Amino acid sequence: MLNNIGLPGLLLIAVVVLVLFGRGKISNLMGEVGKGITAFKKGVNDGAKELEDAKADEAKDVTPADEKDKV
């Protein structure tokens, strides 16, 4: 059913949403969506950096396990 919307259908939906909510509300909503996307990307990048740092810390310590116990 949704496969046949096409460009005219999308334009009609956009006009109806604009009429119902107004330009100001849609602008604020899109701003909040943008902030959410930015925060999500930052979180993903921070998580990846944290994992890389943990792997780097593990790679630095090459002492065998039995020698760690003696120290």
C-alpha cells in the first residue's frame, strides 16, 4: 500500500502537516531532531573511542600472567 505514494502523495502529506502544525512547530521539531541525531553520533563516537582505548591499554601490557603475580 505504501509503495505507491509517489511524489504527489508526499507533497500532499507535507502540505497537510504544515497546515496542521504550522511552520514554527515544525521548525522547532526539526531542530530537536537534529540535536538528537548529533547527540547520538557523539555517543557512538565516544563509545568507539572508549573501546579503542581499552584495547590499546590491553596491548601495552605484554607481561606474561605468571610474571604479573610475582611483581
